[in-house]
Amino acid sequence: RSTSPIRQALILEMLGGGDPWGRKRRLDFPARRGIGGMDARDLLLAAAAVQGGIQFFVEVGSFVGDSAVDTAALLKQMGGQGQVRESFVMLCVDTWLGAAETFLLREDLNKTLLDEFMENVAQAGHSDVVLPLQASSIVGLDLLQRLAEHRRVPAPDLIYLDSAHVAGETLVELVTAWRALRVGGVLFGHDFDWHGVRNDVLHFANAYGKALGSFDTSVVGEDVWEPLPGLLVTVRTFRWFLRKATEAPGHLRVVLADAGGSKPALHCWGGSFTREACCPSERRPGNPRCWDVLRTEADCCV
């Protein structure tokens, strides 16, 4: 096991002092893979934007461990390149209860999602850097912020959100994660093509625009879209990225007030794609060839 001071502090402060990998669990069944992992170029894009290097990564919404396994492996590979410290730790926050469909589709009722997560991580050889925290996203992130405020654990360098996909719930997670994240760190997540995620991320970025930093997309050569200043979205994988350049008020009521207002004006245009060529007018309908999953007439032609 790793002797990382951060790992030991997390075990002491958040896991009751007991190493979760030291407990006997029922791990004698074949592990299964879920439906989502971590893309190497997306992780590189996020990691390259973190100021001061990465020693503490938090994933919120881990399911059976696909993205945790991929992320741990990729961070270990980056460890020799200077951006990731060899003693890095990855904390995975999830209730491991799943959604309604999880219960309906489960074949073995004696096997929990946490069992599957632990088995997948152990089989992949990453129990040395991964720690599970069985808690809701809000509780886990709020606990991290409080412990960091009292300097009992450091604030995370990277937070990856892949939990709530419901409008409103995602917004609460964004605000809570932002408060837990250190200045110079990166908050990123998945499924920008989901309506609830998209709307909440746009409202958050619009409200916190002055606190957002920029990204160097040349490090990965990704096809990206910047719908608002400081908000980056990868066209290929629908992941979104926000860098915390400065502190900003973390009051949820401020963001909710903004969310109840008008839609933010997105940066949609470039080259032959102009408002005049794409948007409907009194004389003609809109051009459907302008739109895709990310850029829609409803968002760009407001």
C-alpha cells in the first residue's frame, strides 16, 4: 500500500481510520465493465491546465469503476512526466446504490455495486492509489471542503463529476465541487449532450465567468468548443472543463438566481457559420446543416 500522507489523512479523516482494502470482502465473482471509461486526451487536457501539479484527484460518480481504473492507469503513466506526483491519491465518491434501472437489471442481489467497484479496481492493480468513499456527491464534496478549510486534508487538484444528470441537481453539485476545488485546479465532467447537464453547466459558467481560467488545447489537438468564456467542451466525447483561476462566491442562491434568468449568449459562430446563414428569420427558415448535438438552434439563435 502507498504511504502517501494524503492517503493516510483521507483514511483517518473520512474512512474512520480503517483501510478499505484491508477488509475481507466477497470478491470471488467475475468483475464486469460498465459503459464508460476515461478518455486519455480528455484527462491530459484537464491535467495540463492544473497549476502546480496533481497530487489529489476526486471522482464523483464511480459506478463499477471503469473510469476510476482508466484514470488511475493514465495518471500513473503521467507520473514520470512531472505533472502528476508519484504519490498521488484518487478518492472515488459514490453511494454505490445506483439508479432505479440498476435495481431492475441486477442479476445477483447478493453482489453490490461497491463489491464490483472494489473487484475491478483490485484486479486492475490500482488499490494502491484508489480509495472509495461511500457517500452522496453533496455530502462527500462538502466534507472535503470542510476538512480542507481546517487543513486536515488538501483541497483537490482535479474533480471529475459524472454523477447527477438531472437539471438542478447537477447545478448543486457544481457549486459544491467548486467550493471544494483548490485555486488553480480543474473541475470537469461528462455528458454535456444531456439536457440537464448542459443547462446547469452553462448557467454555472455564466454566473462564475470572472473566476474561470483558460486552457491550452494545443497539448492534445482536440476538436473543442468554447460556448462561454472559460468553459471548454470536447466535440468528440462531450466532456466539459472549467479551471478555477480565482476564488468566487460559492453561494448557491446566486447561481440559482442566474439560472432563473435569460439564457446566456453562447459563442456559436465561426467561418461560414454565421447567425445570418444559420438562424431563422421572417423571410426564411433556419439552416439545419448548422446544428449538431452540441450547437443547437435553440441555444445559438436566442
